Amino acid sequence: MDDKLRWILPVPFLIFGAGVWLYFQTENEVRVQMERAQNQWREENHMKAAALYESVYRNYPKSRYADDALWEIGTIYYVNFHNVERALIYFRKLVTEYPDSHLSADAYLKLAEIHEVELGDLTQALDYLGHIQILDTSPELHRRVLFKMGDAYLQLNQFDEALGKFGLLIEEGIADHLVEQARARVGTILQIQSEYEKSVECFQEVLDRTSCADCRLGARLGLIESYEFLGELTKAIEIAQAIPTSEYPPQMKEDLLQRLGDKAQYYAPPFWNGR
């Protein structure tokens, strides 16, 4: 073999090996800096921690830690500094610059939460939740997103859309707390739409299926309201009497029964003695 070829052939392998070595050296440096940032955060030096995470993102944007750094900065600004606008900047950077990140779905959730809870912008929150639906996420996250979207549509008084999301969740056939919450909200929407008999079915199902005290109380109160609208005050009173005082303050239960009793007496048919 020609002497020149003997030198030329190993060159690509040497370059590749040098690149691999440099990559791991860089990643080790970044990992050390991430650990320093985490230590600063534990010591409640939040500004120093944010600065260290920022330097990771700025100086090593192709590192596997860059998206984690953006997540941490956004969380610090949101949770520790209560600076919503700054938090939004970093969560948006994460989903736009690292769309395939394992943190994309969580970042979209945070963006949705901020717009719903902090800014009162339910339409934008729904948009971010919609992005999660096209990601490859866990079944549990998919179900949580369906519920959150249904809840947002309910708050916007877009009842058909809300029923659609809650319906998809219920149709999956998983018996858990999330489904019973969805079923209770369907009952509420049916009340709003004056479908009182159908709402009774929803609330009764919740009452029959769940062991959650809050859900059972909500279902009972929903049943009472629907029976009132249907003029079936005897049933409303029976439901109210069945509310455990461990779930509802005794004075509030007494007041409720008094109101229902007064209403039943007012609407009772008159008694004509001997005539």
C-alpha cells in the first residue's frame, strides 16, 4: 500500500474520534454547570441559579441540557419570582426551539396554565392545550388535557365543545376520579341547558360510582338543584337529608333543609276541609 494512503485512511477516524471526545467533554462541562445551578437553587439563590441556567442555554444551545435549562429558568421566574411575562418567554423558547424535547408537553401545560390562571386568556390556553394533543404523550396526560380543555370550554360557555371533550373522556371507560369529575360537569352543563332529567342521571351516576367525598357532595347538591327545577321537592329533601354532616357543615345542612321544607309547604296543594 502506498505510504500516503496509509496516512490518509485513518484521518476520518481520527477526526470522528476527536469530535466524540470533544462532545463528551462539553457535555461534562455543561452537566457540572447544571449541578452548580441546582445547588444555587437549593440554597435559594434563585437569581444566581437562573443566570447559570441561562449561560448553559446561551453558550451550549445544542447540548442535551439546553432544553432542561430553559425549563428551569421558566420555572424559577414563574414559581420563585412570580414574573409571568419572563416565565412565558422561556417556556415559549422551549417549545419553539426544541419541539422534540421530552419537556415540550410540560412546557405547553405551563403556558396553558399561565394564560388560564394568571392572564384569564382561556382561548390562548386552549390553543396551547391543543398543541399537546398532537404530541406523543402518555395516555394519562392525554386524558388530563381532555379534561382541561373541557373545563376551559365550560368556562367560555361553549357547552357543545365542553360536552365533546368530557364525552371523549367518559367514553374511554376508565373508572377513576377524573371521569367522575367530567361526568359531574356534564350534569352541570345539562342543568344550564334545562335538561334536568338528564342531569339527574349524570349526578346519580357520580353518586353511585365514586368514593370521593367532595364528588359525592357535589353530586348530591346537583341532584337537589335538578329535582327543585323539576318540582320534585320530596326527592330533593330526601337527598338533602342523606348528606353526611362529615361532608357538609351541620348548620348549612339545616339551612338547606329549612329552605326546601318552606318551599315544599308553599307549593303544597291547599286542603279544603270537607268541601
